[in-house]
Amino acid sequence: MDTVQLKKEPPLGWIYLNRPDKRNAINDQLIKDLRQAVDDLVLDDQIKVIVITGNGKAFCAGADITQFKSLNGLTAWEFARKGRELMDYIENIPKPTIAMINGYALGGGLELAMACDIRIAAEESQLGLPEITLGIYPGFGGTQRLIRLIGKGKAMEMMMTGDMIPAKEAERIGLVNKVVPLVDLEKETRSLAMKIADKSPVALRIIKLLVNQGLDIPILAGLNMESLGWGVVFSSEEAKRGIDAFFERKKS
Ligand SMILES: CC(C)(COP(=O)(O)OP(=O)(O)OC[C@H]1O[C@@H](n2cnc3c(N)ncnc32)[C@H](O)[C@@H]1OP(=O)(O)O)[C@@H](O)C(=O)NCCC(=O)NCCSC(=O)CCO
């Protein structure tokens, strides 16, 4: 996997996009390698939380524009489908994901970050969907995920102007969860990831399913899924331990 590096540090799994001299631009090979890396971490029972970040100056500058010259209608459609399916897959894996944004997160790079559950960004980062400046528009799920994260008005502005916004502004509009100085980025991400890794994997998995599906189904269906999920979460070992621990604390 040349374009992606994988580091296992149980309970955390780290994925580094690794084309730093091309600002980690997403080409066909990176799509394959990233899928393989995520699969590896999903199948490893010791890994509880997955962090995705970029090597070098950028998180990811989006789809590899050098590939665009050779695309025709059909191959462009296929490239967009492959990229979008990867983002859909990442969004729906059964483990929590954090995008650790260490610099530019543009186009497909921001679309990748939006497919993760939580985003932490370095103060110096710039985020945007600049596809319109190329005469195209976001094709890896950005048109749909951005409106769900920040609402229609701001999403329209970002997509129609192609302007980049600084991390602090991204935090203000709800596009990133937290902004920290670059020197603290890894420490803060690790601390958040460890806090989540300590929680019940069954409950985390059901939360992901409920939240991701809940945005797209009638509220009553979502509420019924939530109730049904209680049947599953209550039969887990973690729930038994967590509830017993509450009563133990009361005794002491
Ligand atoms: C990301 C930017 C702002 C980085 O600027 P900077 O750090 O100053 O570095 P550069 O010299 O511009 O770039 C270094 C090197 O990387 C190549 N590169 C950067 N981005 C891409 C890319 N998306 N595809 C291919 N190659 C890229 C750049 O050409 C340089 O290569 P050399 O061989 O050294 O010349 C800036 O680079 C930038 O604005 N990039 C484009 C961002 C963009 O438009 N993204 C949207 C792509 S379309 C998309 O994602 C579709 C999916 O929805």
C-alpha cells in the first residue's frame, strides 16, 4: 500500500494518506489502498477507533486533477462512483472514525473528512470544496453530506464560491468538532479517540447506525429503531458491567 500507511496501536488504528508531494490527492490507487487499510482495521478486533490523517502539509487536496484530463463522460462517472462508494463505506463501518485534519482538506479531501464521524482540525488548516473553480462540482458525496452538516445556506455558499474557510470558521459553522494548535493535534486526537475506545463497542455501533440512518428516514422509524436497539445493547456484556458498576459505586 504505497499511497496509504497503516499503524496499529491498539485500541487505536491510524491511517496516513501518503502522497505528501501531491498533497495526498486521491487517485485510483489511493482509493484501493484506503479501502484495504480501512478493511484491515475493521476486521481487527483489537482496534476500537480509527483515525485518518495525511502525511505532510495537507490532510488531502481532493481528487487527483491530473487524472481528469483523460476522463470522458463514462470514466468520470465511474471515478466519481468509486470515490463516493469509498466515502459511503467509511461512513458506515461499525467502528468510530476521526478525521485528524492537519492542513488543507479540499474537495474529495473534505468529502473524506465529512464521511468520518468526528473531525478535529489544526488551527492552520483550510477547508473547502473548490470543485466549482474547475468547472465541476463535488462528486464524492460532498453535495449531500455538507448540507446535512452545516445546513443549506452555508453549504450553497461554500460550493458555489469554492472559497476555502479557516479551521476556526469551520468550527463555528459545525463543519469541524474542535480546533487545536498543530502541535497539539495528535495529542488531542489521541485523547478523544481513547475516551471513545473505552466505551461499549456495541453501543457505539448502534449509535452510528441510528444517527447515519436517522437522517434519512421518517422520525417514527428512527425512534422505533432506537427502541429496538435497546434490546440489543441491554444484552451486551458492557451494559451488564456498566450498570453493575453504578451500583458498586453507590455501595462504596
Ligand atoms: C492544496 C493546495 C492549496 C496546496 O497548495 P501548496 O501547498 O502551495 O502546494 P502546491 O505547490 O499547489 O501543490 C503541491 C503539489 O501537489 C499537487 N496537487 C495539489 N493538489 C492536487 C490535486 N487535487 N490533484 C493533483 N495534484 C495536486 C500540485 O500540482 C503540486 O504538484 P507538482 O508536481 O509539485 O507541481 C493547491 O495545490 C490546490 O489548490 N490544489 C487543488 C485543490 C482542488 O482543486 N481540489 C479539488 C479537486 S476535484 C475533487 O476533489 C473532486 C471530488 O469531489
